[in-house]
Amino acid sequence: MNSIKVLLIEDDPMVQEINRQYIEKVEGYLVVGHASNGEEGLQLVRKLKPELVIIDIYMPQLDGFETIKQFRQEGLPVDVMAITAASDIETIHKVLQYGAVDYILKPFKFERIKRALEQYYSFRLKLEERNDVQQHELDQLLTFNEDAIDEELLPKGLHHHTLNKIIEYISSEKSPVSSEEVAESIGIARVTARRYLDYLEKKGKVNITVQYGGVGRPVNRYGL
């Protein structure tokens, strides 16, 4: 897949530059333009045809919400990610209703936007690879918007990227898997795999079934 073209719509020049630097540090992205307000942003979307717009909400002339609304009214084929200080529930709800793939509150850390962009890239890549999906695959594709686990809330030593790889592996298997199978597939130690699986079980993300038979103790097997 070619680099995803991104347009920035942000009225603060300093924030605009920080966002540009953050985006271009993530593999697979190219910033093709920037605008200081919604009116200018609309013109550039029509002209440059980016796949993704990263937009502020509080802006002069045409605010972020009205800009997104105009995208949809014109049928412009662009996805939207909001990066804004607008933290009131009404605004968040309205922006998500108009199809924003993510909503990031200022101030934010690089890891937060990096995770959002990596998940969005994976989403686009999987959509381009096939014509249809199974339910569990669709559920996995949609987790970047609906059910992402914040890395800042993970226990010490656990990382979001590894966690996502484990979830993706389990969801791809037709039957529950053991911690040893997870470890071999992901390339981590078995004890490390057990830590991730225990965390997922506590969060209600996986179910455990116990396999009896053979020599030795029963084996815990994990399924979504």
C-alpha cells in the first residue's frame, strides 16, 4: 500500500508543526498539506484528495465540526481524526456521529497519536487486501475506534503493540490457543505470554477453557 496522504487543519502554527513532525515519524504516512481554518481545509481536501484529515475543532471562519459536516454533505471520500482541546461530551458525540475514526484530546503524547495512526494504517491495509471479512475480523478492524486499550493504563511491562498482536493471533484461530502457542506465534517468552493473557482475561477480552488429558497438568486455552 502506498503512503497514506494526510492533510492537517489546525489554526495554531506551533501545534500544526508538532503534529506534522509526529505524523511523519510514523511509517506509511505523508503530510501533503496544511490549512489554518476549515474553509481553507475544505478547498485543500477537494484539491489534494487526502485519505486522512487530522483536524482541530476550535478554529476561526469554519470550526472543525462544521468542516467535517461539510465533508459528509459533499460526499468527500476522506477519513477524519480529531486532535483538539474540545473535551465536552456534546462535541465529542457530534464529531463521532459524523464518522471520526479517532478523537485525541490535547495535550497528548506521541505514543497516543502513533498508536492511532498505526491502527488506522492496519485498518486501511486490511480493507485493501480483501473484498469481504468474517465477523471476528471485522470486530478486530473496528477496535481502533471502539475498544482500544489505552497503553497508559496497561500494567508495567505490557505494551499495546504486543497486546494487539496477541489479540489478532487469537482472533485468527478457529479454536482456543494455549499460552505456549501464543508465545511461539508472537515470538515472546511463555511467561510473558501468560502475563498478557491473564490481563486480557481480567479485562473480559478472552475466555479460558481447560483442556484435560495426556501427561501432566491440565492446559489453559484462550479464545476471544
